[in-house]
Amino acid sequence: MSPQAGLPLGIAVIGATGSVGTAVLDVCRAHPDRFPVVALAASRNVSRMAALAAEFNPPFLAMSDPGAARELALRVPATTKVLSGLKSLEELVLLPETGHAVFASSGTAAIPAFMASLKGGKTVSLANKESLVIAGPWVMPLVQSRDRLRPLDSEHNAVWQCLTGERIGSVREIVLTASGGPFRKLDLPSLKKVTPAMALRHPIWDMGTKITVDSATLMNKGLEILEAMHLFGLPADRIRALVHPQSLVHGMVHFCDGSMKWLLSNPNMRIPAAVCLGYPERVELEGTHLDLPPLENLALSFEEPNPRRFPCLALAIEAARSGGAAPAILVGADEIAVSAFLREKIPFLGIPRLIEDVLAAFSAPAPQSPEEAIAIMEWARRKAAEILGESELSRRSAF
């Protein structure tokens, strides 16, 4: 059931306490009449969720951790319904009050709710790469129209805007840009000495630890290539990444007639959030405007990523080309590899080595359903842990 025609779409934010969820709520805060918040979901950050509940007063909240949900229920009004567990996400997005479900979380826990949103005819904004990398073949047929699935990642959002009014058949190539992270110019011997603290110092974006390390290895860009294939219906050989240290151009589209569209903006996640929430109209934002100097002084540089410096990107591109089970294995193995690096169990260059070992160990058929794809991803997590000699895996889920 959808909201009544003419009324603002009630916003449900999955991953409300993370960096992307914060940007989305900043836009809702600036335009409360236009974007009323009806539901918020998070993992276990009770204090932050209690503060958001006091500010936005949504009638529904959810926490993946049951203990956190019980604690949160004691800190919000009795009239606020607090749900717990992963199934609660589906309940939140299918509420009659929810018109627009925003998936700002990481991981695969929200895939069922994401698919339920699309089946239920809700408008969906997505910043969750894993959902499409793993379940893209089964998700995209559920998208009823272009405006019902809105890419929230800055790069995909930029391409989505460049494609407005265009036929996908006229697209020659899509280019996603990457800052290059903190190690863009580091020589290979120095990469062997990279520490977690060094990898978490991203030069542009303030993000969670997992995605920040993925940005340092450029695995993040590889996953974005896989995601773009599903979002825009193009093969891997027509989507590529360029390193763009200034992070002002977020996406490019080359067309068959030789022309190009670029989207430039300051690196601020409130901009793609506002585009998604307000589409097809623009939303006024303060503090985001890009003041361009004279064109001759505008220094924009682009370079091909070095596959020796960024082997994770090369692994992701190969997974995009080969398809089958490779994308799901990539996601699962990378999760464990990044966790091991952050715990100083493996070196920085051990991340791609572990992922490559897991990819080489799989020999079963390609998945035939999202459930099978998730099962392969879980196998990859277990295999990576086995290679590391770790008998137990963290089952912490986050939304």
C-alpha cells in the first residue's frame, strides 16, 4: 500500500546512524514538511538512535540487536513502536506510512527488505553496494520504473543524473571516479608497511571503517562497477574507473555521438541524498555550492588506476567479467580480509591475496536465486576464515 496521492512520501531510513544515513537525515531536517521521517533503523547505537527519535519523533524504530532494542524502548515514548531483528526491516518498509525506503546500510542483511520494498511498489534509494552485487539479477526485474530505484552512492547518483532524458542504447561508456585514497602515489615496497591507522585516513570522505579500507584498496570502486552493471544494464567492458584526486567529478557518461556529460559537485553526501529524496525536483541545500574559478585555473586530473598498486580493483573487474558466483565470493572474502587487516592479522597486501585464494577455491555452479548467492557469500566468509586459521566468524549484522 502506498501513501495517498499528493501527500509527502514518508521516509524510512535503514542505517540511520551511519554516515550516509546522517546525510539523508540532514536533508530531512532541512525540509521537514517535504520529507517526513516515519521510521528509523540501526544496528546497536542506542544513544544515537534515542537522540534521532527525540528529534524526528518517528512512530517506528528498529534495532537489529534485540538487547539494543530493549534498551532503546526504555528511552523513547511509549507511543513509539520499537522493533527488533532483521525481519523488522521488512515490516518498516512495508508500512502504509512508508512511501520512500532509504537503504543507507552496508552488508547483506537488508536484501530481503530491499526486495520487499520494490515488490511493494515503494520508492527506494540505495547506497548498499552488496545488495546489487550479490542479488542484482533478481532485484532489477522488480524495478517498476526508473524513478522507483534511485542510486544514492555519489558516483552512481552522478551517472543517473547524466542519463536523465537519455536512452541507454546511446551510451558508449560509463566512467566512475575514485579519489585514489591515501595510497595513490605510494610505491609498492611502502604498501607492505601500511597500517590500519594509515588506511583509515581517507583524504576526502568520512566513512565507516570497512568502506574506508575498501576505498584505500579500490575494492570499493570494483564493487561499484559491478553495481553499475546492474543499475544501468551495461556489460563490464563499458564501465570503468578513473582516479580523480580532486573528487569534484563524480561520474561521466560517453555517448555514441562523441559527446560527454560530467557531473561536478563538492564531495558532500547531502547532495546525492537530496537528489534522491527530491527527484525530479531539486532541493535547496546550504553549504554545498561549488564555486568554480576561471576554467583555465580549474585543475582537474584523471589517471588510470595502477593494477599493481590496486590488485583488489583488478580482482573485482575480473569478477565482473566472469560473473557467476564470483561477485558473491568477492563480497564475502573481502569482508573477512578487511576485518583481519583491521585486527592486524594480515598485512595490507594480504587483503587481495586472501580474496584471490578464496576465489580459486570455489568450484560449484553459479547461484540461481538470491538465497543461493547469499549462501555462496557466507561460504566465502567461512573459507576466508579457514584460510586464516580462525574457527569462529563474527555474525554481527548492521543496518
